[in-house]
Amino acid sequence: MKYVNIVVQVLLLYGIVLVGGWLRNFFHIPLPGSIIGLLLLWAALSLKIVRLQWIEAGSYFLLSFIPLFLLPATVGAMDYGDVFKGKGILLIPITMISTFLTMWISGYTSQFIARKSAKKEEVPCE
């Protein structure tokens, strides 16, 4: 039954991506259908239209395959060694700085949201 549950959840996620693609084509939105589907899923989860339990196992299943999708891009970059020869050493500090900035902005944003939601949850004593 566990595998059937995962298949149904993956199909639900795929359906959301298809709806995003359909909306993109119908309204001529300049965003990929997958991104529109992701935004739809985020909105549905935020508004509690879709419960996390309905897609959680399928999401974890799909996340386990991400390295397979990223590996071809890494191997493909190895074919362009001549592009990285001259200024390739600059990629190291650029990667380090962009990683640091991403971590800093993500941390700051998550702490800001956590503080804001903690203030909402505080009930004033009367």
C-alpha cells in the first residue's frame, strides 16, 4: 500500500505541474509551467487546500532522484574546460561569495519570518 500511496502522490504533483503548464499556455505567462505549478502548490499548501500528508511521501521519493538530474549538467560542464581555463580561478571566490550570500539571506529571511510569526502567536494578557 505504501508504494501505491507514493505513486498517487507523484501523480498528484505531476498533475499540478501539468495545470501550471496549461495556465502558462492559456494566459501566455512568461514563466515555465513547472514554476507556475510550484507556485500553485505553495498557495494550495498555504491556504490548506492541499494537506502536506497528501504529497509528502511522493515529494521525498522525487527528492531522492535530484542527484541524477544534476549529474549530467556537471558532466556537461567538464566538456568546456577551455572556457574555464583563463578565468576559471575566479569561479572559486564567486562560488564562495554566492554561497555565503545565499546562506546569509536565507537565514535572515527565515529568522525574520519566525520572529514575525512568534509575535502573532503571542496573546496579550488581560
